[in-house]
Amino acid sequence: SGDHGPILPANQSTKPLEPPAETRTLRPDPRGLLGDHPIDLNTLKQLAHRSILSVKDFDRKSVVELCRFAALLEVMEIAPYHLLDGKIVITAFFEASTRTRTSFESATLRLDGKIISIPDAAITGVKKGESLGDIGEMFNAYGDLVIMRHTETDALERIRNNLRIPLVNAGNGSGEHPTQALADWYALLKWKPELAVAKRKKSKGLHLGIMGTPGSMRAVKSFLLMSLLFEENFHRISVISEMADPLGPELRNEIEAAGIEFNESNSIGEVVSDLDVIYMNSIAHLGGSYHSLDSQNKLDESSPLKENAVIMHPLARLSELDTSLDETRHNLYFSQAHGAVFARQALLTALFDRFDRLPDGIPVA
């Protein structure tokens, strides 16, 4: 456990955490987030048997404790304890996905749950005109929890007309992607564990740059909403977008209510040298197809980044994020992708309330 103090009881094995020796990519040690106090199970148990449709289904404390539990899952061998044994998870992806679907399925399987996988809408009754409401009714009999992605923003409401088991939103049109935000914040909290503790208003926080269009990009929107739960840690938010109104009235009101200094810019060059955290994306699903927005704003190894600035990206990327940054200490986006499995393991364990299966001696209270 190095300098981080005792993490696991002596009879628990830990996994190797170091990235390959030849890489300079930033891979923060999760043990720094665990600290020296137990994980608060009372907070996590409040998520039991709930649906997660929006970032607003979390509060700051639940995000912190989920991320701390994810850190525990990352450092220990959890497979022998079969946390999801006997549970069936339906991954219903009516829209293409690489990382989200496979990380949810990996998270479930590594906890010994079972998967019913629907990787394409074309293999479902939707192809024949079946309603999402009817599909939801069938899902009640087939599984214990549904994880759904859909191209249409109102799909969550339609399937919930008849769905009685918990539903996790894995992306709904231009709406939200709350578990991506959870994975994002798991990476951030590993990078700076002190973000888990509210800063005093008088101390200067971080300058967060959002390079994208939150009003149209669900992952960016959810990340921004979750960041507002940690408002004390940011002194300024800059949104860099080529769109005239990148936020829309709802997000603008949320930022104003948080009381964080806010500005908009059309060019990353105007603010990049002052940013501590840069969250970027360019792909949006609009009007039934995918579009690349904000393509004029790009980062590469020649960009004048602050020495300790980190770059985040939910992936997939296009030309906005050059591969020349991959082997640098600015790269937190690979850590995001890697840690998503553990963040989703933590969430699934909480939703199924399977904490009683944890081995004795684990630092939980």
C-alpha cells in the first residue's frame, strides 16, 4: 500500500496497478482516494434498487463514496466474492457503443452476474415496429436491471411506461450519460483526491475548460452537471464552442445557481494556457445522425498547456484530440476509459445492494 496507509486486510490480495514501463501516460493510483477512513455504506445503500437516469440522481456524497468504492474494487481481487451472483443484467443498446456497453458487461461478468446483451436495435422487435413500452414489459420477466442506450432522448420515458425493474441510462439521444460522468469523476478524484473534500470558498479552485457543446452532447452535459456538485473546487468554467449558444437555458441556469465565474469563447487558444482541467468532445447525435461539432478547436503536443493540466475525453475521438498527446502526462483520458469498469462495478453493487457479500475486514462502515 506504499505511502497510502493500510487499505486491505492482510489476507486480501491486490492487483498490479502500474502502467507499462515504457509509457508516460498519467495513471493515478486509486489508493490515494481511499485514504484512511472507511467507505460509507449508508450513503451507498440509499441507491439500492433505484433507477439512474440523470446526474441529478446522485449527490456529491454518493459520487464520492461510489468513487472510493470503485478505488477499492480496483486494488483488490473481488472475483472470489461473486457480488452479483444470481443477478441478470440486460444491456439494451439501441445505439452503437464500444466502451459503455463492453465496460458495463465486463463489470457485471467480473462480479459474477449474467448478461443478456442486445448490441443492435436491428435484432429486436423494434425492427418490426414494436413499442419500447412493450419491450419494457417483457424485460420485467427476463432480467433484474436494464442498462439502455438509445438515439432518442425521450426513449427513457417510453420504456419506463411498463418497466418495473431498475433502469440505468447509458445515453439517451442528446439528453444525458450519467455513468460516463461517474467514470469521469472517478478519474478526476484519483488524480486529485483532495477534490473529494469541499474547499473553502476563499481558496482558489481549478479552472475547468469544457471544449464542446454541452447543450447537444450528452457526455459533456452530464460531466458539467456532475462538476457543479463539486462547485467549491472550481473558480471558473470556460466553455469553448463554435455554437452561438452552447449551453441552452437549463445548463446556464445551473451554472449561475452554482455561483461559479463563467465565460464562453469560440477559440481554445484564448484560454488554453490557463486551464487546469480540459474536458473535450466533438461528436453529437443530432437529427437522427452523428455530427462533428467544434472541429476548429483542437489540441496536440504543440498546444500551450499548463505543466500540470490534464485532458479528459469520453471517447470516441476524432481530430480534436491528437494522438501526439497520448504519451504525455496530460493524458487522463486513458485513465477514464480504464476506470469506467470499476466505477460501474461500484454502481451495480450499490443498485443491487450486495455489500453483505464483501469479505470481512474491508474498510467499510
